Amino acid sequence: MGYFKESSCVEENTCLGVAYPMDESPRQVFSSTQEDSSKKYLLQMVSIFYGYSPKDVRRLAYECAAKFGINMPSSWTANKIAGKEWVTMFLKRNPELSIRKPEPTSLGRATSFNAQNVIVFFDKLAEVMDKHGFSASDIWNVDETGVSTVLKPNKIVAAKGKRNIGTMTSGERGTNVTVVTAVSACGNTVLPLFVFPRKQFKSHSLNGGPPGCIGAGNASGEFHQFM
């Protein structure tokens, strides 16, 4: 797919809500100034947890070109979307951007993490540290993770072309076991706690586990009651 010079009849274009002067670049659909503003817009959307996928960026590029009368390839008009080649070159021209896999973030978590809340947190932390004189060995971080009782099997050597290959496991669908770990600010750790999703804990459940680890049982598998 080629690139086209902007229409000479358009003296000023506005894309993504910002006005730009014309840039006479014959090798790309949008001017360098327009692309720079588009880059800033995309980064801004990421910062508020509403980033655009590559397909969304292609669709946005077509909508901007169509709305502001910018000359574009005929395939854009036919498909109502910019081509894959365009977004590839757009990323090359703007190395600050890359395709990343986002981490799911709840609305509550996203809205609670802001500059004002961070400042308040560290102000209160400083007050507590000054009052009690905590050392690094007194500050601990506790976290949990889920471990399945059925591990993902490794790749094996099998007959080429055969579609259904199986391997023996304890079950097709595993049960999640909660593992609780803790580490201090100076690097000390404690042995892990395994919380099994059952009412009564059996000691044999820890067979083969890390030496010294402890276990507990909970019908829901939650660990809060053991804190």
C-alpha cells in the first residue's frame, strides 16, 4: 500500500481535536505534526487505561482522514479502515509506541492510583515511620497467588501429523491452591502457607512441598482468616 500527499485544497486540518498546519510530505497520509499529536493522544489514552488496539488505531486513522478531507488510498475508503501496512509504518516512525499486552485493571484500582492519593499515602507513611521508628526488618509485604494442581504438560515427541496427542495427568481440570508468601523490606522471607480448598486440612497434602512450609484448610480457599 502506498502513501499519498495531503489534498492541496485543505489549508488546515484538525485531527483528534487539535488544529495543525499543512505539512507537504509526499510519503505518508498524515503530516508529521498530525502523527505527533496522534502519538500523544494514544499515550494519553493508555495513561487513563483505555488504550487503542492496532485495529482501533487503523479505524481512527481512516475516520480522521475521511473527516478532514485528507487524500488516502482507495482501499481505506473501501474497507472503512486504514491498512495494516500503514499502522506498521506508523509505529516505525514513532518508536515511542509499541504493541503491548495490557494488564486487566479494575475501575476502583485505576481511579485510586493518582498523584494526590500517592502524596497523601507517603505523607502518612512518613508520619508513622517517624513516630514508631520502624526499621526495614519491621516492614513486610504479604501476597497470594493461585497454583493449579494440574500443571501444563511439556511438549513431547510424537507422530507427525497426528492431531490429538494426550499425556497422563491427575485430572483434566485442576483445583487452585492458594499460596501465601511474605518478604520484608530488608530481604527476609518466611516459609509459604498453602491454603487448600477444603474444610479440614490433612498433613499429607504438604508431601513434597518446601521444607518447613505450613498448610491450612478453608472451604472457599481464601486466606484472610489466617492473617
